[in-house]
Amino acid sequence: MRAEYRWFVFCGLLASAEGVAFAIPFMADAWPFVALLCAIAGLFAFGRISRMWLCVFVALAGFSLAWQTQSSKESSIRALLRSGREGPIVAVFEIPEGVQVKLSESKTREYRAVFNSTLKGVDVSVNLFIPEGCDLPRAGERWECAGRLHVRPGKGVFSRHSFFVRGKESFARRIGLGNPFFLERWLGRARNCLSEKLAAGLDSQRREVALMRAMLLGERSKIDRGLRESFVASGTVHLFAISGLHVFIVTHIFAVFLQILCLPWRLRAAVLILAIWFYVFITGCAPSSLRAGLMASLYCLAGVFGRKGEALTSWAQAFAIIHVVKPESLMNIGSVLSFAVMLGLVLWRRVAGNFRNWFALNIVPGFVAWAFGAPFVAVFFAVVTPGGILANLLAVPMAVVAVTFSAAGAFTGLLSDSLASLFNTIAFMATSLMVAVAELVGSFPWSNFQVQAWSFADCCVWYAVLSVVFMAVYHISVREERL
């Protein structure tokens, strides 16, 4: 079996084991015993170099990691609930970018600020209720809060629970600004500089400029709410998140620049890895960008050792690392969608790589991205977005153009404002077309509709049909290469 397929099988075993473990949480406390069995299987696997024992080792590792994470989360929640019975839970939160602040509709005139954070290892949605006339929280500030954790019945330990700062003995007070490290301050200044160059030659107040900044730099807090809803309705909201599409476009731009400098391949690959992580950190280290950055780095790392990178192997290695370090990623819809879409695009490049058809290589990937993510949207949200087929076919190529020229405009703006204005104008035009497509498709009544949540069997049938289609395309591609 080829190495990339072996990695793919191991990822399937790991994900399956973690999924089964999460489905039977009552056995979570048995994780030390399973970890012991995993260690024994590992000795057999690496001592005898047996594929069977290696598969057993991977499966047991998935069970033990998932149950250990489950047990740890349950212990943290129980501790917080016990603490809450004795009095308010006091914690310090740093206000993130994109905090939502709005006037409450209750009789008491007060503002409600909502943002996501963690409380002793538990994911929480923090709700601050602040009387009208008092200072409101702003991004980058640190607030000390006293409140109570609300765990809804039936919600799993990996769900985001609510932390309410309201009522008797509760308080919320600003204790100062965040204290970022030198590197964080430097990255913040670099992000602000690139954001300014991205608007060179354009009206910075236009919503298209805000969208360009969101797609390139992850600044999503200034996107118009109506525009965001149009992208959600058309099934193209994934274009906002800094993910594989954005990371690989920026990586390709850096690669072209380094190739012009005629650097040796190994040095070029090493510099590319540094450039990838510079971009990941400058965009705020969103989980989707971290996953994409890890995959791109693993691909380039092969070049450092004088080997050719293989996209499917890089995908599988990134998947394995993420789900070993953070098994709960399997329960996160953002992570699942990100890996599913990236896998679809990687497989499409493999099966259609021999085509010399511009449509197959540049337009069809938009449909592939929708097809690989649609079942998970139907499972998690019970929504089907047929409008996403048309919207992605048109919007993804425009997003590629917009991100490519936005990046070119932001980086060349450090040297020439006139050149940055030219690139920014092209990016603005592509973004405007993308917005028009999203609003048009989102306005159609059939663009999305509610369905009953898909079952495991429904998803299997869907991906079985996709597999047949991919195999047919592969045979046609091979035949075309021979001709």
C-alpha cells in the first residue's frame, strides 16, 4: 500500500475510534485501562513492524484520547458547578475581536456584551450585562467577572455553555488592557499596516473593502450584518474564514516571489514555512487557519528534506496531529467542514490532474467544496443549500481572484502605493461580483431549506455516489492523458 493511502487508513481508524468513544461517554473513566492496552499494542506494532498491530494501536489510541478528553471536561464542569453553588465564579477574560454589544430589550436599560472564551478548560459563551451609561467592553481589554455557569440539560460536554454575569453578587469590571508579548504587538502593527495598504486607492468605508480585509486578514467584525446573512443564505459563508483556500493562495504568491529570487529549493521550502506561519499568526491564529497552515507546512517540509510534497499525505498528517492533540475537534463543525472540504479539493486535483480543461480545474472545485461539506451541514444544522452549488461555482473563482490581488496589493503597498491601488482595484471588482452573486442566490427561495437531520446511512450513500463519480472522472482523465 502506498504511503499516502496508509496514512489515510490510519486517519480513518483514528476518527472512527474517537467517534465511537464520544458516542459512549459512560465509559470515559476507563481511559487509563485503554491507554495501557494501547501501549502494549504499540510495543507489538513497532517491535514486530506489524500492520495489524499498528491498526490496533491507532484504534486504541483514538479510544483512550477521546475518553481522557471526555473525562477531563466532565470533571471541569462538575468542579465549576460545585463552585457555583457556593457563590459566583470569579474569572478574568480578555475581550476578543468581534465582541457583540447590543442594547437589551428588557425593561432595565442595559447593554449585553457576548463573546466566546474558555473557563478552566470549558468552552463558554460569556454574557456581560452592563447598565446603560457605564463603560462597554472593547477588544483587547481584560475584565474581571463574577457570574454563574449555566449548563443546558441534554447538551454534551463539548458544547459551548453559557456564563452569565448578572444578578446578585455578580460583577464585571475592567482591570486594564491585555499585556501582549513583543511578538504579538509587532504582529498587530504589521496587520494594521497591511490593512491600511489594502485600502489604498479605495474608499475604506465601502462594505467590499471590509470584506476584502475579512478574507485576507481575518478582520470580520466590520462586515455588514445583512451582507453576512446573504453569504449564509447562499452557502458561501466559508469564504470569510481564513482557511485552506486563503493560506494556499498566499503561500503560492510567496513561492512565486522566492522562485524569482532563484533560491535553492530546500532554502525556498524553509522560507515558505516561515512565511506560512507569519500569515497564520498575522490573521489571528483562527483554528481553520492553523489547520491549513499545518497542512501547508507539512507539504513544504518534504522539500526541506529533498523530497516532493504529497498533498494527500500532508492532509492525513495534519488530520492525525490535530485529532491527537485535540480529539474534541471531531465534534466541532468548523473543523469537520474544513477537513472535509480540503480532502475533496485534494482528491479532485488527483483525479482530474490530467485534464487541460480550465473549467475542470478552476470552476468545478467550487462544486466539489460544496459537495464534500453538504452532508455535515445537513447533519449539524438540518439545512440543505442547493443554491450553494451555483453560488460556489461562481463565487469561489472570484474569491480566488479577490484574495490573490488583495494579497498582492497589501504586500506591494509596502513599496509602491500606485501599484497597490491597481491590485486593490482588481480585487475590489472581483469582491463586488462575489457579493452580487451571494445576494442574488441568497434571495432565491430555493437557495436553502430545512430538512430532517441526515442519518449516518444518508451520509454514506452521499459519499458513495461521490466516490463513483470521482472514479469515473479518474478513468476519463487517464484516458485523455494516453491520447
